[in-house]
Amino acid sequence: MTDRLYVTYEYFGTGPQEVADFIRVEQSIEFPFDLAPTWIQNEVVGKIESITEIGEGLHQICISYLAGNTGGELPQLLNVLWGNVSLVPNVRLVDVVLPESITRSFKGPRFGIQGLRKHFGASERPLLTTALKPMGSSSETLAEMARTLALAGFDLIKDDHSLANQPWSKWRERVEMVSRAVNEANDVTGKQCAYAPSLNLPFDQLHEAARMAKSLGAGSLLVLPGITGFDSMRTLSEDDSIGLPIQAHPALLGSYVSSPKNGISHGILFGLLARLAGADITIFPNTGGRFSFTPEQCEEIREKAQRPLDEIKPIWVAPAGGMTLEKIPEMLKAYGKDCALLIGGALSRGDLASNASAMVRAVEA
Amino acid sequence: MTDRLYVTYEYFGTGPQEVADFIRVEQSIEFPFDLAPTWIQNEVVGKIESITEIGEGLHQICISYLAGNTGGELPQLLNVLWGNVSLVPNVRLVDVVLPESITRSFKGPRFGIQGLRKHFGASERPLLTTALKPMGSSSETLAEMARTLALAGFDLIKDDHSLANQPWSKWRERVEMVSRAVNEANDVTGKQCAYAPSLNLPFDQLHEAARMAKSLGAGSLLVLPGITGFDSMRTLSEDDSIGLPIQAHPALLGSYVSSPKNGISHGILFGLLARLAGADITIFPNTGGRFSFTPEQCEEIREKAQRPLDEIKPIWVAPAGGMTLEKIPEMLKAYGKDCALLIGGALSRGDLASNASAMVRAVEA
């Protein structure tokens, strides 16, 4: 009866009824409606729940689908939500309400907000995170950079998302050297700074690399679901032999949000889907940085990342992209304390150690 | 010296020089340019090769990157081409020229055009392909449908891309029953009709499922790179213990092409990238079907899928989406004979067996 998911699309154009009829068939049976058996027409094809005009030539179309259409699996859930309709211009996926039968199929983030507060001994404050850059640096250089940042008191230090297996710093060597430097710094500080190597690696190496990273002393993982797939992140998150906090990076996902009349809303993509797929921290470009998200789009991400969702834990937001020390008060005002402050390149302007300490002091204050 | 990849973006707006400078840094070091060591500025950061005005407020920006920036791996190649710049509005990726050092890193499609001509005994003609639908049908029903289609003489019969593990037809049961029906039909016809189960499955089951499909008698695979990742397709294609022809389905990829000022060009996405990632057949919505690709966009896909690319084989194009028997002559005129004719739901209007035979006769004529 209520075992359905409710999916809301915005449609820009004329004939919303025809478009709604198209979507409910395309996203389920993808077959001429009149040729389908009656029970399939009634049960398996999506149902139009409402069509509401919300602006000139702009309608919200809500369609519900039987939970069974997803088979309880994330790849097919993505397909039901957006598979073929992604190919239709002027339609945007803007909201998704999942039944408990679906949320129960997912473990969701392993740590979430409370889990990482405990993990990093950060009972009240935001998390302090940064990245190792630039590409071209040797593993030794990146390891010393990581040591400095860990000594300054950062919680999380990730690889720049584009560090992979470049000739200047191979993945395994980097993970080994940086993990060691960070753990040596932890011995000094008594803190739990975690290094997150980037897992933008070949499909068939992903889980093995994650386990190796853990065995080499890495304390977290950076995953790029736009490249390796949302379900790669889910399996990395759910794998008890790994069990590390996961940060999701938005690489390649921009095309889903860069056109206002197409794609997937910021909240659904970086909030709901990242969370359902097991990210403990969702990284996205903050408003006012190098990219172009609006304050409302960022708030939508925060809301979808943190609002109640059955047993699925709320997660940290990490607004990033050209952030500076000066912007910290503004970021805390916008996002509250359940925010992972991610400042990268700006820390290297001047002396890294003093900038890093200044950031830690600013947040602790 | 020439070991660089050349990437062309279209930019809609003012200040193309600033945008070009932004992209070349963002897609490489993602770090303040002035703070990077000189050799990294000179070598690792992308170089602006040209900025050309091609329309009012529209520029083509060509940037080259050192091949080493990709580490010779597909996930990082995607990241170099489109990772963070995907988040910048009004920029579109329109061309990619790869050096041999990169194309050599990929095996490309296992069969390609000539391989499948030999495989299916189709020395001159287009391939005949179709899909099992609608969702909600039992495995028995789908198997009988497949038997009819195989007896009629189809080369390839794929799962509808949205068939996964729904309650009405579980994946393993379906693969077993449909494979058996198709192989029994092959015993009658003496042909090599291949069933392609959809591999839109959980990340950690993909390779095992592909091997199981093969052992159950499936002769091909349907992969959804927009959901499971382009590199999942590459590894499935390169895995010698699988060794089956691969069809790539465009689910979820539409958001990369649906906005004219954002995303990735049709040719790069469905032509070059699908091919590099090992698809033998690239499925996309034909012009004039249920979707909205233009004839020029479809031709661009064909061109990128089939033009010479070092040792990487050319592949079949499968223009689909609401295609009918009547459109076959037009499709052959547009795409030539290296085309996999994919007709789905329309075959079920009236008698499936007669429609299927009519299609086979039409193509053989």
C-alpha cells in the first residue's frame, strides 16, 4: 500500500500531462503502455500522483513507483529515478521520498555525524579538514605536508582528488609514506588525525586498495562516486573489513547540476544519494568559491544530508572550493557546527604550519 | 614532447582567457598557480593551446595536459577531462585527442565491428538486436519471448536495461531461463543469437555475475556505464575469463548531454568514451525517436565510434528509443551497415513472431 517511492520532477514546457505519462512508462516498463498486461499497467507502471503548476511553463510532476521496481538495489534505484529520463531535456529530478522498505535495504553511512564526533573527539566543534596538493609533488613532499597539517591539529587530510598513479607519486608509495607521517604526528599530538587516500582507481582494484590503505595506516577514504559509481561507495562503506570514514568528492557530478532545467537537484545528488550510498562527509563547492552554487542550493544539500531519514544516519557537509580562513565564520553561520571545514590551497599561501595552526585555533575558538 | 592529450572545451560567455586559465589549473593541480613550484607550473599544469572565437560569446578553448597526469588509468583520465570543470556552468567538453601512450593503455573493445561480423556470421549486413520487456513479466514469459526472437533470426537479445532483481523475475533465474531458450532456438536455426543480461547490479557482484551469465549460456552483456562506471565496463571487457561482446546502455548519462551549454558532447560520451571503455556496441537514442538527439549529434557519435583510433577497434552504433520497422531504411541511410538495429517495444504490436521475422527479412533484403 505505502510501499512506494515518490519521485518529483520539474518540467519546463507545455503539455505536462503527456510528459508525466511518458515518464511513468519510460522509467518503469519502457514499453508501449497499451500493449502491457493490465496488471502491469496497474502495478508496475508508475502512477501520476500530482501535477502542479509552480511557475509560468513550469510544473512539478510527482510520480510514484512500486518499491519492488528497484529490486532493493542502489544501481536499479538510480535507474528508476533517473535512468532514461536523464535523456529528456527540460526535466529535472527535484525530490525523492523513499519508503522504509528501501531505506532498510541500505546501511547508510557507517559513522555519520555522531560517529565522527566520537571518532575524532570533536564533541561540539566542526571538523577540520584539508587536502594534499599540488599534483606533481613527490610522495615525500606530500608526506611532510601531511605531517605539518596533522601536527597542527587537523582531523582529516585527504589526497587531492586528482592524485592517482601519476609518475611523480604512485598510489601505494604515497599511501604508505603519508599514512606513516600522519600516524607519527598523532603519536606526538595524541590526536586521531586521519589520512584519506583518493580511491579514484581502476574498478577491479578498489576494494583491495581500500584494504591496503587501511593496513598501511590510512584512517579514511576519499571516493569519487561520479567516476567509480555510487554503488562503489556503498560497498566500500558497508565492507566491515574496511570500516573507515568515507568522504565523497563531486568530480564529474557537476553535469547533473549545472543546467537549471536539466539533471538532478543539488540536494538529491549531494545530499540524499551521497548519504544513501554511505558517505560520512559529502564534499561540494561552497557558494562564493571557485564554482557557482547558490546559498539555497547549498542549504538544500545540508538539509537532505542531515534531516531524519529512517535509520540512515545524518552526515557531515563539507563546503569547499577556494575556501579561505576568513570565510570560516560565514561557513559556520550558514552550515552550523555539523560541518567539515575543508580548506586546501589557501593554507599554502605563506607558511603552511602557521596557517594550519591559525585555522585550528580559529575553529576551536 | 607529443606525449600530451589535447582537450577542447566550448565556453559560452565573456573572458575566455580567464576561463581557460582557470580550467588548465583546476583540471591539473587544483592549487593556486603562483604557489606551485616552477617545474610544476611548466609541466604539470595544463597548457592553453588555442582560444578561438567560433560564435558570438562562444569560444573554443584547447588545453593540453601531460599524458602522465592521467596515470594511464581510465578513472583519472575522466577526471582530467571533466572532473571539477563539470561543476562550472557554460563549459562543454567537445573534443579529445589522445596520444598513443594513452590509447595503448587500453585494450578497447574485444570484438568491435569486424569481430562481431565474424561472431554472428554477418559479413555485410547490420546487426539485428532487440530487448526483452516489459518489467513485471515473469522469467518464463521473457524466456519464451526470447525464444521467439531467436527463432526469427535476431543476433542479439538484451534484457530491458531496467530488468534487475525485481520480485517478478530475479536476475539469476532470468539469465538461466532466457539463455536456455535462446540456445535451444540456436540449435534449431543454426545461428549464434546471443542473449545479453543487464549487468545493472551491485558493484561487488558485477564480475561474478558476468562469469555466471557466461556459464549459464548468455552470449553477451549489457552494461550501464552511467550507473556502474565506465571503468566497470572496461574491466568486464578486458577480462579474458568473460570474453563476451558488450553493449553499453545510456541510462543516467543523459544529464551530460541534455543541456547545449554544459556537459560532454554526444560524440565524446557515447562514441569515444564508450569505445575506449570496451563497448562493442554503443546504444543511444536515435534522432526522431522518443528522445531528442539531432541528426548531427547522432552522426558525431557514429564518427567518434568508428573513425581510426590507433589500435582501438571501431564499434557498432545502436540508435534506439522508439524505433519501428518503417524506420529501418532511414536508419541504414544515416548510419550505414555498421549499425546494430535495435527495435524493442514496437515488435510487440500485433504478433511478435511475424513482426520479428519481417524485421529479419527487411534487413536481409
